[in-house]
Amino acid sequence: MKKIYVSVDMEGINGIVSPAQVGTKDNDLYREARLLMAEEVNAVIAGVNEAGGLAVIGDSHGSELNVPIGVLKGDFLLCCGEDKGLSMMGGIDESYSGVIFLGYHARFGTAYAIMDHTYSPSTLYRLKINGKEVGEAEINAEVAGYFDVPILMATGDDVTMEQLKKSFPTIETVTVKKSLGRFAALCEPVNKTQEKLKEAAKRVTHNIEKYACIYKSEAPIKMEYTWNTAVMAEMATYVPGVIKVEDRITLYESDDYIKAFKLFKVFRVLANSVSNSSYL
Ligand SMILES: [Zn+2]
């Protein structure tokens, strides 16, 4: 049976446009948003199941405990909770046939994209892998690529889909809302979105070869970080092997992407320890 890994984030779900909805505080808006997220997950599970596949859902946003399992239907497994190893790709390995990025968003610094950021908006300004500027989709796609698992599909706002089409030219994209700004969008009815998601998930699971995009950088992997502040870069240099290129820019080089990806988390924790909401 084909196993499809579905990494689900929150900012790219239809109807979600504001930080108030994505769980920085537990409120009615967040509780509603979790259900919107779960219904898009249900649509993807249904499509994958109709094509004879098993959907493994990786809850990939914030606490990684957003999708309420009780409302999910069909044949699925839910990978949830923090510290599941590979962050937004927790649980993935070479046994998977493909990956779907559901509810994804553009990288930090993208104009007119809903809640654009790259993992940590308070610390990370830009990340380049082997010279190419990347966002969460590419960073996570490298994890899948490490196991030779292809990306098949991505969903989110129109600006994000345009950006991801450039990185993954063969994949299916589903636009679920039109960005009007960083925190505003024109949203279609959710049942329409769900129908589109189900059909697209079914299509890509059926025709993996047609949509497959293996995303994998050649070793050595050079990860160049631009931090929001110079002290964040300074913290990163506490890790052996990290070179400071400029006041805010650090470089880490590795032969192994998974090792580099795990250090990415260490760097973010270090940078976060010196971040200050009034001064960044
Ligand atoms: Zn995200």
C-alpha cells in the first residue's frame, strides 16, 4: 500500500488569515481554525484513501497538537506532539511514496503572502541552502529528499503556490485563498476547497510518477543564516563549526542534511533565547 506523508501547517488553510487564529492564545478563533484545518485534512485523507493509499498526517504547526483526532475520518495515522524527531516531517522515512504539504505558507519576506515566515519570524530573516533562498517547504522537502521521497502536492494561498511551483515544478498545487495582504485574503467556500483537495490528493496518489519532485541538495550542504539581530548570530557561533560571515550572517556546512536540519532547531532555540519582543 502506498503511504503518503501529509505535513499540515495552519497559515495556508482556507479561512485562516490572522495570528489570532493560529493558536498563540487559546480562544474561539483558534478553536474554529483547528476544525477548518481538520476538515482539510479529512479531504486529503479521503482522496488518498480513494486512490488506495494510507495517509500519515504530521501535525506540523506550533505545539504540533492542533488537529483533533476525534474529528478525523478514514484510513489514517496521526503523528502529533513535539519532539517527534524531524519537526514538520516527524516520522518520515524511506517507506513513504510521496509527500503532500497541506496549509503551507510563503517564506519570510514575501510580499502579499498570508503570514509569511520561515519557522521563526522573531529570529530568522533569511535562510539559504547551497546559495538558494528557501522557506519551510524547501527546508522540509530536503528531509523527504534525504529518504528519496518525492514531493507531490502543496496547498495554500495563491502567492505561496506561485513560489512553490518555482521550487517544485512538477507538483500539483491547490490554491485555497487569494492573498490581499499579510493578514487578509479572499476566501472561497470551505466545501469547494475540500472537494478540490480531495480530487487533487486522489490524482497525485494515483499518478505519483507524473507529479513527483525529489528535492535534494548536493553535499556539502551549506546553510547560510541571516538572523534578525547580530546577537542571534553571535549565539549561533557558540556551536562548533559555525562561521560568522557578517554581523548577522552565519554559515554551517555539513555532509549530512539531517544533521544540519537538527542543528537548525538548536540555532533557533539559541537565537530565541536572546530575542526580545520590544527590540526583536
Ligand atoms: Zn509554518
